[in-house]
Amino acid sequence: MTNHAESYRNFRLLFAGFLFNFDSLGVEMSAAHPSVDFSLLPTSIEEFMTWDWEQVAPFFAELAERPLNAATVDAWLADWTSLMDLMDEWHSRLHVATTVNTENALARAALHDFLDNIDPPFKAADQRLKQKLLASGLRPTGFDQPLRDLAAQAEIFREENLPIKARLEKLGNQYDEIIGAQSVDWDGESLTLAQVEALLEDPDRNKRERAWRATMERRLQDRDPINRLWTQLVDGRLELAKNAGMNSFIEYQWKDLERFDYTPADCARFRDAIAEVVVPAVGRMRERRRAALGVDKLRPWDTYVDVHGDRPLKPFDDVPGLADGVGRMFASLDGRVAEYYEIMRAERLLDLDNRPRKAPGGYCTSFAMAKRPFIFMNAVGTHDDVQTLLHESGHCFHVFQGNHLPYYQQHNVPIEFAEVASMAMELLAAPFLHKDRGGFYDDADAARARLQHLEHVLSLWPFMAVVDGFQHWAYKYSEAARHPEECDATWERLWDQFAVGVDWSEFDEAKRTGWHRKLHIFLHPFYYVEYGLAQLGAVQVWRNATHDRHAAIEQYLAALALGGTQPLPRLFEAAGARFAFDADTLREAVDLVEEAMADLEKVLAQS
């Protein structure tokens, strides 16, 4: 039997000083041995991560056997929450450790050990508690939405799927490892792809083209291993659905993602609305870009350079400069969000710099026991880094605002609204990009930064439609999706439909394999329409702020404080937005974005 305790002690010693400042979280070590006395659960995640399942299991067993009625349900839920917080944070910290260094063998082994030996019996034990609560007929206060979530989870649970889920998570780690290992020799220096992609903002078009080509050539070198990984992922996901008695992985994933308030048909309607409303707007935006650059055709390396300046925006010189500047912006925006952000800085809950062997992208996760969020990203010195930190901070504020909710299950926020928290924060904070208001820029550069962001807002919707359409195709025609060449053809068809205004001639292979570069397809199946729906909600929150910023922020924070206690449409409504898929609502949002872009272009014309 694997010596879990020794493995995790080694893991803890390796990472505690580097990434996790456990002392700052206000927790203490406990020397107690496990028993069914819940007061003897560890108060330190470090200690809990040395336990074997045999030490954890009696606590789940006691809850499964304890009488559950109206008089006992609050204490029962509180003890279940204590267990779930510990288990959730254990998994989260292991995941973080594998992304901050994709080549750390000890972290990878610790995560795999957890997935193989801890997670399956934990999930089975948790399922018994879900069934016990559902069978009781009890409806605790503030628990209507969590009960709906639990019922969906219980319906699709199958014990034989637990090792399959563990295998799929390991395959996701392999994807991170492949991408994290990619680098380019640039003028004698080894650079990560994120560092090379930052050169796409350089005014020198030849340099941009060289950087784009170098990046794509490196990505295409991993085409075969990524294709093999994809086929394994599809097979595993289809197996999950079959075992759960679902007709398709789409049906299975809809329940797994707890999508109660919209259907696959609504997603198709949303994509149609994007094609009708947003694609022409993006076409207009791209044509303005082409004319401003003075080129015959817009090429893939022309889409990020700022056409309103003779140099890329350089908001900060180093990562501390990024963290300081965003902190000043939050201080100007609202005292509560500023306080939350400073807690994260003080407790070392930000890993912002880009470096070799770091997983791609950015995310916010939460440490449930500590009641703290954690931000991971890859800053390389661009304005996009500022936007990313604002975005992920919005997720963090969601965690802080929901900390008052007593039960673990109440923190299960629908992803579609979780992304409103992040995307709205980007827009709410935008007026404070100016140095005079705490940010990084003078008048002209602040206008350039805001214009750049609004271009990304518009561009997101068509790109989301491509990713969402691809995933619906993949799991509707799953046999075809097992063949990467079919995936290439489908991605290219969708790309040509939605991604207008850029000439990809001579780069067919790079275009067709664009799905390789969207990690959600590999790690989080069907997670992408959320961004489009949330962007529509976020623009509505921003619209409200243009009339009364204080009132809009109050609504925003109040909605975040609801956690996962309300259905999706009510969460949007609480934030001052409407949950919608139709062309008319989308048109109102696009009109607001285009009007703001026109105003910013006038500012730049006068500067």
C-alpha cells in the first residue's frame, strides 16, 4: 500500500515555503488522532493532507449513520461542510502544485495518488450523504438550489465512473505538461510561448510575423500527441455517459454542469444571434484595423498590435508593479474589493509571473477550508496581464462575498454567473486605468487600453461560438470526433463562419488545429458558452455603472453574496442584468460597446 503520509509530508515540505503561506491563514496544527468526534478534525490542511482514507472514512460513516431530522439537520450540514472543505482544499492545493510547475514529479505523484486512492472512496462516501439528505425530504433554509444541484449529481453518479474520472484528470495533466513544455529559441534565448506571443503587439510587422510563425511551428510539433490525448478523452467521456445511462455525453454533461436554466437548443440560438449581430460588428472593427495599419489584408499577426500607438502598451516593468497598480485601481473603485485584494497579497495567494514549466493560462481557485481564493496566471508585461488580473480578482471577490454562507453546497455558484463576477470587474475597473485614478496610463494610453479591451469584448462572442459549436458537434457526432482530421475540418468550418476579417491563407494547418490551443476543450468539456452568456451579463452591469457607478457596484456585490443559493436567472437579475440568448438583448450590448469604442477613438484622434 502506498505510504500516503510520507508522500504528502514530503510534498508539504516542498511547497509550503514556496507557494502556500499556511501560517497567514490563521490555522493551527492539531496533534489529535482522527475519531468520529468532529471537533478532532484537523484545523490545518497540512496535517489533513497526510491522512489516509482509512482516517477520513469514519467521519463520513458517522454522518451516514447519524439520525437526520429537522432538529439535527443544521449540525449535520455543518459537519458535512467541515469534511467537504477539507477534501476540496486538499484536491485544490494538489492541482495548483501541478500547474505552478508542470515538471514537478513529486507534485504529480501526490495528485495521482490522491486521484487513485483518496478521491474514489471519498466520492462514493459523499454520494451516500447526498442520497441521505435527498431521501429525508428536508428543505433547510437557503438550500433549495443546492438540493436541486445535489439531485442532479446523485442521478448521474456511478461508482464505476470514479476511476474513469481520475484517468481523465490525469490526461488533463498531460495536456498541461505538453503545453507547459513548449518554448521557442528567439534570437538565441529560450522563451515561453507566452513571452513570444507578447511580441504580437510589436509595431514592427515583420517581427510580429516572425513571432507568430515561430509560435505556430512550435505548437504544430505537438500535433500528434495532442491528437492521441484527445481521442482518449473522448472515449473516456463517452464511457462516463454510457455508464450513467445517458443517451449522449451532451445529456450527461448538462446534468454534471447543473445546467437547469437553458438547453443545447438555447446555445444554438445564442450562436445564431452572435452570427447575426456580433459577426458584422467584428467585421467592421477588423476593417477599421486593416485601414489603420495600411495593409491590403489583415493577417493573424495583425490582430493584437495597437493601431493607435507607435509602441505596445507597457503598464508595468515587473510583477510587483502589476500587483501594485491593480491594488491602486481597486482602492479607487471600492473599499471592500480593495480590502479583499490586499488580504490576498499579504497571504501570498497570487502567482502571477510567467516562467518555464508553468501551465498555460490563468485561473482562480478557492481553498475552501481557509476561505481564501488563489490566482494563477502568466504575466509577460502586456495590458492583457492587467485585464487578466482584474478578471481573476473578480472571481476572488465572489469567494470573499460568499464566505458568510454556512454550508459548502451553498458555494456552488453556476459558472455562467461566476464569469459575470470576473468579466464585470474588468469593465467596472476600466475607468481607473488612468494614473490619476490609481492605474497605469496617461490620457492617450488609458484610452488605448480601454479600446483594446472593448475589442476583445466584441471578439469573444464569435470565438465562443466557435468553441461551443465545436464541442456540440464533437459530442453529437462522437464517432467522427474520435478522428482528429474530422475535428480539424469542423473547427475550420466554424472558424470561417464566425472569425471574419482575417486572412489565414498559406496557414491552413495552423487554422485547422486551433482547437488544440483552447484548453477548455481538453480540460473542461462544454465549459465555454458560459463566457459568452456572462459577457452579456457583464456588459449590462457596466451599462448600469455608466448611469450610477455606486449603485451598480452595490448590486454587483450583493449578487455575489448570494453564492449558489439562487437559480441562474435570479442571480443575473440581482446583479442588474437579464439572462438571455436573443439577438435583441445582444444588439443592445453590442451597440453600447461600439458607441464606447467610437468615443475612445475620438479621444485618441484629439491626443
